[in-house]
Amino acid sequence: MTHTLTHASAPIGIFARLSSFFQEAKEARARYTLYVQTVKELERLTDRELADVGLCRSNITETVHRHVYGN
């Protein structure tokens, strides 16, 4: 009987893992979209506008990456 219960619960584990995988992929895509969008918006600013918010053009990608991904 234990053998049957083990096999019966196995698909639930697979579905949970698949669901988790797709949720993580969706979140990764959202973070990437935010990253690209933020970099594009900051690159449109003038050097003076960037200085006003404490950035320089050379560190836009590093700052945005740290903000979006937390690294």
C-alpha cells in the first residue's frame, strides 16, 4: 500500500516543480524587462540630469543591475 501512495504523490511533486520553474522564469523575465526599461530611460537623460540624481553615464548599467537584481 505504501508503494501505491508513493507513486500517487509523485506527479504532484512534478507539477509543483514545474509550476515553481515557470513562476521563477516569469519573475526573471519581469526583472529583465525592468532592467532594460530603466537603463533606456536613464540613458535618455542628459549628463546634467544624471548628475542631479547622483549618477554618471558610465555607471548606469552597474547601478541599475544592483537595484534590479540586488547584486
